[in-house]
Amino acid sequence: MAFVVDSSFVGAIIIPDERNPAVDKMKAGIGENDDVFVPHLFWYEMANIFMNIIRRKRYAVTEVKQFFPLVAALRLTDDFETGTGYSMRLLRLCNDFNLSSYDAAYLELARRKKAVLCTLDDGLRKAAKKYGVALMSAK
């Protein structure tokens, strides 16, 4: 099976004060042999999340550096879709579902890979339902 995970989901897996049983249950639904995809922008988003928790003094830099092996252990496969056609697809999703281009990248990738989307973002979950993309549920 294929999955697309976003930064909200991964952050809740690896950042201790963001963990919760629902996310742990969702993560348990991803098997060892499943493919787990992220758009390339995921890495920028994770760096931004890490910088924000440092700036807000939730964690020290040395603590945040310990999160990187946890991300690496998730076996994420980078997707490098680019070009004007890709940008046009993202723009269409942004317009149709009132999404940021960042969220549209996850939605587009999940649809293209026929993957289950794993996100905690309510707007992205709502768009996925309307767009016919399967969502990971903690239920």
C-alpha cells in the first residue's frame, strides 16, 4: 500500500509534546513494506517546524537535532515532480479547495500515487474527501 504523509502528521509522531494516541494508531497502520511518499517541500516544512519550536523555546537545538534520526527511520520517499504542468495542477487544487500550494502538493501527490493521505490538517482532510483521496483514520 502507498501513503503520503505531511509535516503535521510526522511532527506529531516525532515531537514528544505533540504525540497522541490517535496519531500513534494512525502510524501503526503503515506497514514495514508500505511505500511512504512526501513531496520535496516536506523537508523545508520540517526544518521550519523545528526552527519554530526552537524559537518558541519548546526545545533546545541539541534536542531538535535528535529528531532527525527519527524522521530518517520513517523511510520516506521523496517525490520530485516539477514543471509548469505540475504548477498548473497545484493552482487548480488551490483554487478548487481553497488550499495553500503547500497543502495542494500533498493532495496532488496522494492522488497521483493512489495513496492514502496521512494529515492532521483539517482543511487538507476536507479537501481530500471532496477530491476522492483516501485518508488515514485513527478509528
